[in-house]
Amino acid sequence: MPPVPSNPINVKLLLIGNSGVGKSSLLLRFSDEQWLPEDESSATIGVDFRVHKMEVNGKKVKLSIWDTAGQERFRTITSSYYRGAQGIILVYDVSNRESFDALPRWYTELETYVGDGVVKILVGNKVDKEYSRQVPTSEGSAFAAQMSSMFIEASAKTSVGVKETFTRVIERILEQGSAGITDHGRGGVPGGVQVVGLSDGNINQSGTCSC
Ligand code: GDP
């Protein structure tokens, strides 16, 4: 008898951080191997979410990765955005001190909305802009350690560190064995890659679009 294919493990990841740090760009780079040149992308590209299937350490994983799609500009990220997340990718821009200084506020928000068991990685994006760096690597890494987060520097533009960011989060989630236990299937959506509108009105609690 042929082996029964195992069901993929559903994992829900969230991207958060100030507007303009490159959240949508990281997501596009990771899921589509795509980069929109700075002059072609608007201030925020505004991808809402992507579903991405991959294999990590021999396990099939169905990732749904959510992007704030610019909600953070209006400070209207709602608790429903955080619901059921197993991993958080918290992004700042190494060439923008303000985006780094805003991190304590993001961590406070995480304390309110997600449990301690959620895996977190702090990502210093835009390392290709080394010439205008405002946040040293050592400072980013020390802050991440203080906040019990993993740390990486990356560039959505050159791809450096992008795949590793996602892989490290998933590996840690799988190690903790939390995937699919707390949130069976909640993070997934049917079908392949999808982009939907992310307003409170058309997202139901299961993270799918009711439009
Ligand atoms: P978001 O608001 O956090 O989703 O940020 P976006 O992904 O929309 O990116 C904001 C701007 O930063 C856009 O002009 C991007 O082209 C640019 N950007 C994003 N990632 C990088 C990067 O790694 N390097 C450089 N140089 N620019 C980037």
C-alpha cells in the first residue's frame, strides 16, 4: 500500500513593525521571490497575506503569513490580527532609528495580545543600506536577547537573511511542538497564494475572507 500522505502542519505568522520598514517587501521576497524597486513601490505595498507551503526538517508546513497592510499607520491593528499566531516577525529598518525606538511599543502590544509561548524574531531589515545605517547590529541583537526573541539582519532587496528569517521561526515553532495544537487550521486558507482585503469587515475569526 502506498504511504498515506501526511497533512501539512498549519502555522500562522504575523509581520509587525512600523510602516515603511519593509514588511510587505520581506513577504513578497520570501513567498514570490519578488522585489519591487523602491521607485515602483508605493510607501507601503500593502500585501495582506500569503499562503506558502514548504518543508522544514522533513515536515510539511502550510504557512499563512499576515502583513498589516499599512494598518499600523492608523494605529488600528486589532486583536483579531494577532489571534492564533504562533510566530511573530517584528521588523525595524537598520537605517531608521525611529523604527528601532518604536520596538518597546510593539512588544507591549505583543504582551497584550499574544501568549508567552509565541515564537518571536526581531529582524533588522535593509542591511543593504549599510552606508546609512543608524542601528548597529550589536544594539539590535542585545535588545532582541532582552526581549527573549531571536535576532537576524536581512534585506528584502538583496534577499540576504530572508529565507533564514522564516525558516528559523518555523523550526522553533516545530521544536516547541505548538504548531497545530493551539490553532488547528485556523491560520490556513484554502487554495494557493491568495491576497484578500484586510479590514475588520471582511475577515472572520478563522482568518479567512468572508467577502
Ligand atoms: P512596510 O510598510 O513595512 O510593508 O514596508 P514596504 O515593504 O512597503 O517597504 C517600504 C519601502 O522600503 C519601499 O520603498 C521598499 O522598496 C523599501 N524597502 C523594503 N525593504 C527594503 C530593503 O531591504 N532594502 C531597501 N533598500 N529598501 C527596502
